[in-house]
Amino acid sequence: MKALGLSLFLFLASCAHSIHEVHTSDFAPAAPIESGEMVKAYSEQFVIFHFIGNTDYVDEAYNKLMRACPQGQVTAITTQYSTSLGFFSWTNKILMQGLCLPNQAKKI
């Protein structure tokens, strides 16, 4: 009986993860990676029984990325969209990364 209870608990508590899409922006202005600093931003949306609370999580991640480079320009942005599945719920996740180039950097 304990084994059945443990199996049921593990089944209900289990989860899965999936990367759906990875998008890369242009590399304009083109610059060596050493000329800038890598910046990251993360945001997520929790959904339970198809009830959604945060619908602007992608904009939040983008705004965080831009704020991480206040004195420069972000280029070579990659956006990773993934989902972590739970029991009757899931979490949509956005991870954005880019190269922050100082405004005075020369274009190649």
C-alpha cells in the first residue's frame, strides 16, 4: 500500500521541461565579443488550469535586458522560450541574452 501511495505521489509531483524555440536577432553593429559585456534577463508566466496571471512576461524580460545596458546598445540578442510542466499547471519561461556594447565602441 505504501508503494502505491509513493508511486501516486511521484506521478502527481513529477514534471517535464521543454525548450520550444530559440531565436537570434541580427548582429548589427557587428563587434567582437571582447568589446562588450554579456547581459541576461529572465521572466516567467505561471499558468494553472489555463488561468493566466501575467501576460506581459516577454516584455518584462526585454525591458530588463535593456536596463542591464543603460549606457550602451544591446546586439546579438538570443531569446529562449521554454516551458516547465507540472500537475495541471505549467510555467512559461523567457531567457534573453545579448552583447552590451558601449556607445563609444567602433563599428566594424
